[in-house]
Amino acid sequence: MKMPLVATERVHPLAQTDPMLGQIQWDAAKSLWWFAHLAGTVAALTLYPTAEGLAVFVVLSAVTICAGHSTGMHRLLIHRSFKAPRWLEHVLVYLGVLVGMAGPFGMIRAHDMRDWHQRQVLCPPHPSHGAGFWRDGWWQLHCVYRLEHPPEVVIEPEVAGSRFYRLVEATWMAQQLPLAVILWFAGGMEWVLWGISLRITASLTGHWAVGHFAHRAGHQGWRVDGLPVQGYNLRGLGLITFGENWHGNHHAFPHSARLGVEPGQIDPGFWFIRALEWLGLASAIRLPDSEPPRAGLLRVGADGPDRPWPLTGPERSLASHQGNLRARVGCKAKARDGKAQDGTGGLDQRRVPDGYRAVSGAGRPWPMGAGQRWSLVAGSGAGAGRRRGFPAVPLVRRPCRPGIWPLVSGWVRPAAAPSAKA
């Protein structure tokens, strides 16, 4: 009996489609591309081992991966997690093409086909990263998985019909040449090898490595029940991956522009999007609670069983997460003169700064006024609900343009907060 297949937004299975009937085949162009730049990498490290070359590598890698791959390709073109002017979208996607992985259509197809495979009842070892380290590296960097009867991949007309995207798709490998010419005149062969070959080798290999380990094991805040492939968070890699290491979060909230959704999860890609918003160049930024939770989403319990997400009732009062996670807790609001203000209503804690939660008591409608007080708590574990001797201080929600660190959440503490007893 043929297993039922799930369709996604762009991938539509046909009558004969079977995700398990396919072959892993060597892709000559893909493989030779990687080996050619590996040779350039060896030349850069042996012939020009300089700090200047390293600086070129770091700067260009940061720009192409953060602004290009993570923001332009992944969060904007593929997931449409925010909106940007067309010219800016083209610039960001072009920077993503310079990563050297594929053109815009190729990136969409590769991403959506892998996502489609991972949503089925069974997933082959290639799209699931199910092979061992070395074999999976060979498969992902040098091979492709070809189905006997592949599903139909439908790219939206505004992208598929774009002259710019069609041109870049047809010439994506050659798009390294304009940058190589600039680097040649600026710093000679040294800059070309560090800024092109070594950068591409590191980017492609790093992208595979993150994908491999992020589908094997690691920290999980959420899991999707009933799926054969789960995503995991790779702690400690937020800066060098620009937030793409929070893959468990991405599986839970694939529509979200923010990948590091819990306290302490560094996400430079989201900082960049907030900076664009501050400049008036990004809008309609989607967050984890911007869409209904995906079917089967469970909150992984640290001290108990996994629970359906979003949490309800008393469980929400224990879910003290910054990010954009909806958690309703009770609060007692105090005016600056110390008198309590009564009221009821829900508190959406998605905009509460790190380490803050409401003092217990009656609920207040959200957002709250400047005179209402919060207490600072430590950690998010078993003792997270205990006050640690910190006084409650008023918080001010000021009309600022969010996105510039440390005002990512848009909250500030008053410069001269009046003293208050805990």
C-alpha cells in the first residue's frame, strides 16, 4: 500500500511520486566546483598566509552569509518571513548567490525538496542527513538525490518570472567573476584566493556541517510529533552561523524571521533584519506567534513529558521565555507611589525583556504603562520563579525604532529609576 504524501506550499506530489524510490548520483558540476575551490583554498593557505587575506575572507564571508544566505536567500526569498523593497531583495539574494551554493531557483528547490522529504512518514537517508559523517559529507557536497517520479515544484510567478532571477540562475557560478576582478585590482591573487576560493569552500562545507549535526542530535526546545526527522539547536555557534544554528527552532517555526527565539540564543541574522526595519527597509516581520502552530508541535519538557504547544492555563505562567513565544502570566501592577492598580487581562510575554517576569497578582491588559513594575529573576530552570533580592523597577516602553542592539526588544530601563521595595 502506498503511503500518503504531504504536499507543501511549493512541492506537490504526483500520482506516481514515491519519496523512497530514488538514487543518489554523483553530480559532476557540483563536485568539480567544490574541488576547484578546495585547490584554491590550499593555495591561499600555503602561498599567502597573511592577516590581510584573512581579513578579506572574514568580511566577505560575513556579508555573503549573513546578509546574503541567511537573510536574503533563506528568510526572505524562501520563507518570506519579512518584506523588503524589490531592489533590496535583489541585492540580498545576489549576495546569497555569491556564497557559491546555487542560484535562487536552485536554492528554493533544494530547500523545499528537503523540507518536503522531512515532512513525510518516511524520509530517505540523503535528505534526512541519515548517513555517517563522511558519507553524508560526500553525498551532500558532491551528489544529488534523484527520484524516479519527482513531485512538481512550483515557484511563485513573481520569482519564477523575474528577469533578474532568471539571469542570475543561469549564470550563478559566473557571478564570482565580477567580485574576483575587484579583488584582483584591490589586492592581487592573494585577495582572490582568500575572498573567492577559500570563502566558497568554507561556506559550502560549513553549510553542510551545520545541516548534518542539526538533524542528528542537540538541544531541542520543540519537536514535531509524528515526523521521522527532527531539528536540533547547535549551541555556541550563533555568531559564526548568523543564527542558522538554531535549527530546532526553525523546524518549530519555519515562517519566523527570528531563529534564536529563547533567552541567550544569539541571532545576528535577525539583528540585521531589525536594523533594516529601523532604516525603513523591512516590514511585516513574521515571528513565531505570527502563524498558528504547525500540527504536532510539542514543547520539549526538561523535567517532565513533552506538552502540546502553545501551552495553556497554569503551564503558561511557568513558560518565561523572551523571544516571541506567547505565555500568559499573572501580574500585579504598582504605580510609582506604591499603590496597586487592579485589573484583569492577558499578558503577552513575547515583548518582555530578558530576565523579567511579572510580580504575582491580578492580571493587567497588555501593553502596560510605565509605572507598572516587574521583578528581575534569575535563569529559566527550576528556580526561575524565585525572586533573588532584586527590587521591582519600572520599565519604560518608549517609542523607538527597534532593531539596534541592545534595543532589539524595544525596552529600556529608566536612567534614574526610583527605588522600590521588593
